[in-house]
Amino acid sequence: MQNLRVAVDVGGTFTDICIMDEDTGFIRIEKTSSTPDPIDGIMGGVAKAGIDLARVALFSHGTTVATNALITRRLPRTAMVSTEGFRDVIEIRRANKEDLWDVYKDVVKPYIPRRDRLTVPERIDSAGNVVEALDEEKARDVARILKKRGVAAIAVCFMNAYLNGENERRMREILLEAMPDVPVSISSQVLPEIFEHERFSTTVVNAALSPVVVSYTTRLGDRLAAEGYTRDLLLLHTGGGVMTPASVKDFAARLAGSGIAAGAIASRHIAGLCGYPNSIGLDMGGTSTDVSLAYEGQSRVTKDWYIEFGYPIRFSSIEVLTIGAGGGSLAWTDDAGSLRNGPQSAGAFPGPACYGNGNAQPTNTDANVTLGRLGTSLAGGKVTLDPVLARTAVEEGVAKGFSLSTEAAADAILRVANANMSDAVRLISISRGYDPRDFALVAFGGAGALHGVDVARELSIPVVIVPPNPGVTSALGCLLVDMQHDFSENCMVDAEAADPATIEAQFARIEREALDRLIHEGVAEGDIVLQRTIDMMYRGQWRSLAVSTPSPIGSIADLVADFHREHHREYNFRRDDAPVSFFRVNVKAIGVVPKAELAVHAPTGVVPDPVGRREVWFENQAHDTPVYQRDDLPCGFVLAGPAIVDQVDSTTVVPPGARAEVDKYLNLIIRVKG
């Protein structure tokens, strides 16, 4: 009987595996070391967890393979074919820089060098008309050259192809005649949108990643099948859904950033179970912290993202801000004598000073050990922490330079780290028009629960939610997603001239394509949900806002009124007298995947005893603090701060004045003001 659901999240240090029993809703976890070939780590973890793959009904996977390939530039040789005169669009970019004032820092080179960017005569005009048909003789010459060079993938990027992909499709046919086994990405299929650089860049990334991820998913699928797995492998993509290997070849770039989306999905789901449709996810690991936001049960989505600055990937992505603040982030003093924290990190090795591997510079982990918030071991005793080494690092690295006591120096280190994380939360909330006081903070990751309440207090967030297994919450996110694809077409027309019937026909055409895609992936038509939006803007702008759209379309005036309201929420102003333009129509196609319910627990009335007590410092005062084991805390148990809750994958700090309660899903709900 297939009654197990397995999710795997591969990180740089650990591979996390989450196993859910569909019948009971109970979850167990396994952590194993990541390997150079992630597939070996996955299969090793499956074996270590004792999973019978023949009993697995769903295997979902968040991967960093695509992200790492782009960062390290370990990509197969890829070529680009463009309209004559436009091969340098991806190198000219927007002529901007990540740091405008740093004249010494250049933007990295394009993924395809200039010698492999070839051109052909052809032209589509701005209305989508074929002004110059593809020169097929020149196209065959290009195909011959690329075949001789042995390229592994090709991106076809023609001017104005978003309006008419006829020439691109013919170019692909000619290339495939010469090289039938080489993947060819065409911009009119990958991203049929205006703005050449963004469309070209996304298509180039898609082409370059295709051989990498196709090889990876094929090998992983074969290994799983050999061990008895009989269903489709599901791969988490940046848009917050999953896709099957059947879609990977054509939309490989959707897997770039796959790993960080899982945590955002899990935090949104957990907050929803606790009755908080508005939530902020704080995923703090060893090196970095990922911050995400969900409003009214929906994750905030962006199309403005990239792996390397200057080369955008315009697929829809859950918006996640990443900063260099983790357990291993180093405390240091800048040239002006100010205390800083991160983004430099001690990494997994040598790690924090308390690991005893030779690092003498203090980290957030050392500060937490010095203050008693962390004990003398991590990961169920697999990692030993030396408090003497931690105190020495804090004294030498910070206390002496600032004439502080050791505890005050450790507290200062954590205050700076918490301030950095609070600033990231402000960027994704206040700067987007959201009030943090209306949200719950979901603190997870190996270090998130250590800092969650302090960050919440900084931002006046009333509630902190700590999931049952904070360290593997991202893996859980892979079990909570549906099949999902995003489709869009340009619709550039002023609202006053817009015809509802014409726009409805455009939506209908896109929805037919969406249905075909999901049915091809094995989704039953009854399990498909289609969601419509229109990107709108004030006339003359080029930044747009997505506005939910009914099916069928009703009054254009109602859409314009919705846009004014959304613009006011996002930017705190509106211009009701200004003309509004439509920019793009979008369809999100969701293939609903049955989800097992998390186990629900009833209050037992049991009051567990602390497993120990230790001195913990809060606000420069030592407190005799009880230490509880997370597995001992039953549903309904309430504890008042100060308290420490230890578990295998994380430690939760409940400071003085806060009050925590275990809910029916065994989440720890911390009321910041008690």
C-alpha cells in the first residue's frame, strides 16, 4: 500500500528528509550529510531513514542544482541565435550596476560569450508583422557552425518575437534538423513578453540549464525507480508549485532558486493552520536568513529576481529576501569602530569558535552559547559546543575592544544580528505597504527559533510560531504544494479603449494552453484550477501591478477601481483621475495534488518537568531558566518565559515576559507580550 509521502530538501551542508504517513498524519525526519553529487546524498538519506520506496505515493524534491550551476558557471557550452544586429543585448543589459558608486566592480560576464552569439537576417515589427522572413540559407549556415562547435544547448532570441514567434519556430526546426538531440529554447515560448533584455536573458538561462537539470532529474528518477518508486518525481519550482520532469526540458530556469521557495510555502501553510492568514517567514540557518511574506493566505510573488545581478529571470517567483545572517555569521569591527555582524560566515568548517576547529572570531552561535541560550551540544549530541572557547572568542573579538563585559558583548553581537534581520523584514513588509503588527512571525531553520521573539519585539509583531521541526520545515514545504505553471501574454491597451470580449478571448486561448500542459503532466481536468490576473499601471509608467480578474471578465471600470485600491495599498497613494493602461494578462494554472493532513493532537493535561536548568542572560541579567525537551511538550501545555526548549534540530528561546503554548499541531505559539 502506497501511504508515504517523502520530501527532500538538499542544502549545502545537510540533506533534510521529511516522511509523512498519509493514514496518521505523523511526520518523522532524517538528516544526512550532503554529497558532491546530490543524488548520492538523497539515496543515502532514503536508506538511512529506512524508506521503502515501493510504499511512497509522492516524492517531492527542492533542489539547488540549477542555482549552483549558475553561481559556479559550471554550465555546458551554450549558443545564442539572434536577429542580425542584436546579439549584444544580453551584454549591454540595462547599463546599470548593483552598486552604482563602486567604479571598480564590474557586472559579471554573460552566460554565453560573444563568439557563440550568432545572428541571422529576419525581422518582426512592433505590431507582430513579418517584415523580413527568416533567411533559411543563413540559418542553415548557423546550424552547421554550431554543430561543428559541439554546443550542448541553444537559445533563439529574435526581436519582437513575443508578438509573433513564426521566425523563431522556423529557426528551431532548422537547428533540430541538424542537431536533433540538442535542446533549443525559443523566447516566444519561454517568455512571450516585451523588454528584449529580460526576455533574452531568461531564455539564455533556460537553455543553459536545460542539459544540467534534465540530466539530474533523469538520473534521480532512474535511481528512485530502481529502488521501487513508481510515481512521477515532483520538482519544486520558484513559483511555489511543483513540476514533473516532462516540463523540465522546456522550462529548466524555473528550477533556479527552487530550494528557498520551500521554506516560504511551509511557513505560510503552518501560519494558516494556526489561524494567521498574514505571516512572515524567518528561515535562519547557518550562513543566511531567508525572509518571506504571505498576505491573506497568498505568498508575495515577484518577477524581478536573478541569481547573478544583470541577468534577470522573469519567471514568477515567491519573493524571498536573503541576507547574510546565520548561526555562523562573524562579528567584526569596521574601520569606523562600529560593531558589525555578517555577511561573512565561519561556514560549516571551521565553524563557530565553540566547535573547536580553529576559528577564533566570534559568531552568533558563540554569543548564544556565552549567554546560555545554547547548551553544550547540537544535533542530538552529534556536535559538541565548548563554552570556554565561545567566551574567549567573544572576549577577544568584541568585549575588550568595546570595554564591555563578556555577557554584554555577546548581547551586543545578537542585537546587531537581530537588527539586520529586522531590516530585512521591514524591506519585505513596511516598504511594500504591509504593517508587521498585522502579521505572525514563523521562526524556523536551525537558528530561527533562537532569535524569533527578539526580532518580533523589534517590529511589534505580536505572535511567533515555531513549527514542531524547525530545522526541516523547508523539506516539509515540498509536501504542501500543487502542480503549478504560469502563463502570460502582452495586452498593451488603455483601459478606456479595452474591449472585455477581446481580453476574454485572450484569456481563453491562454487557459487552453494551460489545460493542455497540466493534462500532459497527468493531472485530471477536475483537479485543475485557473487563476486570472491583469498587470495594470498608470499610463506612462512601466512598472505594473497584478490585479485579480474574474472569469468571465465583467466591467472594465471595476478592474480599474481594483487597481487604484491595490496601488494605494502598495505605494500609499492613488491617482483616480489618471488614465490607466493594461500591460499583460496572466493565468496561473494549478493542478491540485492531494495533501495528507498533519496529525491533530488533543490536550493531555500532562505537565512535563524540565530536563534541567541553567543560567541564561537576558537584558544583561542572569536568570535561572528551566530547559525543556521539545518532544516532552504535549498539546495544551503552557510555559512562561524565561524558558529554553531544546530539540534535535533547533533550540527555542522564550524570553522573560513572553508566554508559549503548544497547539493541536504541536506548534509552539509564543505571545511576545505574555
